[in-house]
Amino acid sequence: MENHQIKILLVGVILLLSSCVKDELHRTAHPAQGAVQVTTDWTGHSAEATLPAHYTLRIGTTEKEVSGTVNCWDDLLQPDSYNLLAYNTPAGITVSGNTATVSSLPDGTLEPLPDYLFSAVKQLAVIADDRLEVTLPMKQRIRRLTLILKLNAGDEARIARTTATLTGIAPSIDLATEAVTATEGKTVIPLFTLTAAPAAKRSGTRAATDAARLETTVRLLNVMATEQQLLTLFVTLNDGSVHPITTNLTALLKNYTDGSKEPLALDAYLVLPVAAGISADITDWTVVENGDIDIH
């Protein structure tokens, strides 16, 4: 009987010391301090984004790894103003202080497909003997970009291989201000794959076509507003000839982080040379409406 009573007493002590549990007289276990409860709202993510199982909460300079959507900060705080930052650390991205940076590959180019990064910030005003309950709408910082190059009938059989680069890509951002922190852009190497003719999705649209295509997908933090986003494609044909083509995507990507995190798809036509002395070309870039194409 005595052991049972001791267990009950220990449970009561633990609850009393918990920062988010009030006693009969006060709202916190230590009335001179305040408690904080953080609820993260993940509803703003795009459909294809994977939500993290764990993420980090930082109040002031103290960080704690947490999971779930509701977390009580397990230390009571002195009455004051504090900065709250929440973020995850996905594969392909590192976080140091407030700066999130996409990893570089051995050749110096950026990881083309980092996992999805989320973050949010809030200013806290902690008061004595009170529990501050805050909700953080988590913002998705990575957006998917798909590039589609449609081919004339039969041209898919002429292509031996392709390589490509995309320049002017922002490698890092400040999670607190959302501003790009890099002074110069980096290059991403998008890997194009040759895809058989897709089934028509909607008649009367650009996507309703039986053309084969080259297609690639990358995931980007942002683009450099002070630089051009140039896609350079090198097409090697079966006869051994190599055809470099540079096309400017700056105008299409200038609002890449305009608040929308839904995938962005751009399509154009890749025209291969039909005779010696004629250059290959990429023409007629257009934004593809969501739902008009299958993303592979």
C-alpha cells in the first residue's frame, strides 16, 4: 500500500514541475516564469511535398528536436521577448544559424533534388505565470520545377544522349527573413529523360499532344534576381554530332517564390536540325496549367 502511495506522489510531483501544467493557485509551476506551447500548422504544403517526421524548435538560442503538431516548451522562460524559429533539416540541405543552404555536389553544382524544407518564425512575448499558446503556419521553402521539351515525330529516335545546365540558382536563404543570402548564383544539372508520347489529357491544350518529349524535374529554393536563368542543353545525335542550345528562362522564373509552392511546369518545342549547317533550337516556352500533364 505504501509503495502505491509513493508512486502516486511521484506522479503528482512530475505533473507539478511540467512547464505547461498549472497548479491550483497559479498558471505555471513557477509563477515568476512563463510557459510556451507551440502548435505547427502544416496545411500550406503542396500536394507532392513530404512532411518531416521531426523538426527543430528554437527559442532564443536554445534548440529542441520535436515531432507532432503540438509541443510544450519543456523549460519555463523568464518574462521577455523571444524569437521563435521552427524548421526541419531535410536531405540535401544544411541549416546553420538562420541560413539554409542546398548541398553542393563534388563538381560544385547544387543538389538538383533536395527534400522539402519548411520553416516559420514568430516573435514571442512571454509573461510571468502564464502559458503562451502560439500557432506557426509552416511555410514550404522548396518548389518543384519541371521542364518539358516536346519533339517532332521521329526525332526521339535520333537522340543518343543529352546533358544540361541551369544557371542563376540561389543556393541559400535566410529562414527568418526569407531573403536570399548568397551573393552569386550556382548551377544545377537537370537530368533529362526521353519519354514516349504521353496520352492526351485535354483536347485543345498544348498538353494534348502525341509528341515524345525530353523531361526533367528539379527542386529549387529560389533563383537569383540579379542573374539570368539560362538553360543550356547539349544534344548528341546518333551520327555523333553535338548541338548546344541555350534558352533564357529568366522571365518565366522571375516570380518563382511569389507565394505559390505548387509545382511549376514549363514546356517548349525542341527542334532538331534536318540538314548540315542548321542549328537546333528551343522555342515557344509556355507555363503548363496544373493537371494538364503527368509529372514523371
